[in-house]
Amino acid sequence: MAEHHSASDGSKHKASANAGNSMLGNSRASAVSGGGGGKGGLSGGLTQPAGWQSLLSFTILFLAWLAGFSSRLFAVIRFESIIHEFDPWFNYRSTHYLTSNGFYEFLNWFDERAWYPLGRIVGGTVYPGLMVTAGLIHYVLNLLHMTVHIRDVCVFLAPVFSGLTAISTFLLTRELWNQGAGLLAACFIAIVPGYISRSVAGSFDNEGIAIFALQFTYYLWVKSIKTGSVFWTIGCCLAYFYMVSAWGGYVFIINLIPLHVFVLLLMQRFSRRVYIAYSTFYIVGLVLSMQIPFVGFQPIRTSEHMAAAGVFVLLQAYAFLQYLRDRLTRQERQALFYMGVGSAGLVVFLTVIYLSCIGCIAPWSGRFYSLWDTGYAKIHIPIIASVSEHQPTTWVSFFFDLHILVCTFPAGLWFCIKNINDERVFVALYAISAVYFAGVMVRLMLTLTPVVCMLSAIAFSSVFEITWAYLHEARARPPDDSSLIWRQSATLATSMTRPVRCVSTCLIRRRLRRAWAPTSRA
């Protein structure tokens, strides 16, 4: 397979060089004949393979965005532009108040009509990212003198963000595999039912923008791991801050990224890139996430965030031991390494237990306990178990929400594990954890859908590449090799019974004669 890739890459380089030489010759000829320079530059750009590839990628992404947007407009076409369901209606009321009175008034707004007769302090009890996003779009449109009611912005926000989700999925899959797989992933996630069900027009809820923030954060994290650049890591922190402001599912990110770093340490894949990426992400992301009023000091006082802190401390100890390796003998290095890493992990574990016992760190909430014990909520918190979204997922839901991608998803995971590297370790952990959580709770099928689209796209892309390379090799084979195929066909025909043997031999020879006719003429 590697030989096929190298051969195809070499042919691509030769083809691009020939195309560049021919384009250079054409431009010289046009210059001699007095041809126009502007038109020649445009046509010359389109004759380049990279130019056609970029144009094709842009066209496919645009069509994926259009298909995703159109497939979510059924409620608007069937009825009218209206907000439906209870939570989207409350989000719409909050967004309307934000656009009418300003952001600071929104943060201090006491809504006496919510949770009647108690009322509700809205600014400190919601994730404001959804309202701020819709309000900012409304402000920009009015600034451009495009008069749009805030209700229409709220109705069409999720369909518009489905296109952004397709683009972020394309970017992430391209970093993990190649551009072809990224385009397939963008097309899959634009029309997969598991994502459409939470992002239709009129469903103005947090999940409509959260999946885009989730995928974009993962893309920037993979970029940070591959480059070790602080620039990409700061971008990842900003995307994580947007995710924290949009949805409570940000806990999935702040546990998956530390798990990725921890597994890289266990696989002895520690590098300076990993150290820079995670150290910057944890510190800056922690400070930014605490700026959301509803989150506050939870990142340093709840059990859901302690894994990230423990991996951060362990990473510092590991980096310090790596620094000492060059200054000690081999026996001293091994003893110090195992003793240092073990003691650091033990100290972090005991510290978390002690702080939990004295009340400085809050224990796991009931919703998170129900992820590990499916019967916990039914016994202790019946109101959580009464919600249909919190029930375990049936097999029928997987096939209804993911369709054929259920079958191709394991193949893509196998391709990633077969050709493993730092970023593919991340997508493997993402897939395994998402499959488990989606099986525990119906609602978390939403977090499984993006990685299923990505891995299915990788499976389809890999199969297409292998098939194309095989066909190209068979086509380029010299005519002398046809004798081997004739011998194989004769052996196969001899093993059959006499009546079938004559007919099959004639059919096989006729098909081979047709297949090798163009090659023999050439």
C-alpha cells in the first residue's frame, strides 16, 4: 500500500511538473503573440491540478452546506417560521430580551415568569453562548441595513450552523487522514439523521451550535498536537471557551483531551509538542471557562474536572523526569522514572480524595453517576430517569440515526488503528468513549454522530484508494503477464465438471480477450 502511495505521489508530481511546463510554454507563446495577461492568468490557474482540486473541494463543501440547510427546513415549509418546543421558546425569549436591553441587562435579568412563582435569575443559570450568537448575528445584519426579526435569526440559526459543522468536520478529517475523506465526512454529517434531529429549523437549542464548537475545538487540538504551536493552542482555547458558553457537554472535551494526553504518555509518545499543547490548553482554557457565570469555579471545585488537573500535574512530573534523563545513568534513570511517575500519580489521587472528603471538591452529580450506573437515576433521582432522552439507547436507534454508517464505522476505526499516530490515537479514544456513552443515554447519540461520519468517510476513502491503485496497476501491467491469467483461468476451468467446463472456459477467455484488447492494441 505504501508503494502504491509513493508511486501515485510520484506520478502526481510528474503530472504537475508537466502541467507547469506546458502552462509556462503557453504563457510564453501568448506573450510573444501579444495575448492578454489577465485572462491567461485565470485560465492558467485552472489548468493546474491544485486549482481544480481547490475548486472541486469548495464546490462539494458548498453543496454539503446547501443540502444540510435544505434538509432542515421541513417545519418552516410545512407550517411557518416559528419556534417550537419548550426550551427553544425560553431561549428565544432570553435572546429577545438580550437584543432589546443589552448584554449586561441580560446577565442581571430576573425573569419572574420562569419557574413561577419563584422566578429565575437568567444570566447566572443559562449557557449564554446561544443567545449571544443569535444576538450578534442580528446586530451585524441590522448594521448592514438588512432588517431581520430576531425570531427569524433564531429559527434559521441551527440550519446555518449545520454548514459550519460540515466544514469543521472536513477540516478535522483532513488532518486525521486526507482531503478526500474530509469531503466525504462533510457530506455525511450534513445529512445524517442523528444530527438533523437536533438542528432542525425552529429548534433553537444549545445543541444547534454546540456540535460545531465541539468539532472545531477538536480540529484545533489536533492541529496543536501536530505542530506544537502556541498559536493553534490559543485558538483551541478560544474554541473551547465558546463551547463552554454554549453547552454543558463541554465536560466531554475537558475529559477526552486529558485522556488523549495520558494515553500518549502510556504509549511513550511524549514529545515537546504534546507538552506545549496541553500545558497551554489547560491553563488558558481553565481561566477562560471560569468567565462564564453559570460555570464559575466549577473547573477547580467539581469532580468532573479533576482528571484534567491530575493529567496536568502528571505531565509536569513526566517532563521534569525527561529533563533529568540526560544527566543520570541508565539504572538511575529507570529507578527515578518509575518512582517519580508512580509517586506523582499517587499524590494526585490521594489529594483529590482528601479534598473531596473535606468538601472542597464537589462529588459527581447524579447525571454523571447515571452514565456509569444506568439504574442509579431510577432509584435515587426519578426526575432524571423520567426524561426520555436519559433512557438507554436501543439498537433500532443506532440504525435509524446512523443508517449505513453503523456498518462502515468499525472499518474506519480499524484503518486508524492500523496506521496509528498521535492524532489517530485521539480519534480512536473519541470513538470508543462516544460509543459507550451513546449506548448508555439516548441524548448522547449526538456526540457519537460526528465521529461515526469521520471514521466512515475514512473507510470509504481507503477502500476507494486501494481499489483505484489495484485497477491502475492491472491496467499498467505489460501484455506478457497475461499468460499468468490464462494459466489461472485454465486451472479453474479444469477443476469444474465437464459440461460446465466448456461454457466457463469460453466465457472466461472471451472476457479476458475484451479486457486485454486495448492493451494489446497499445
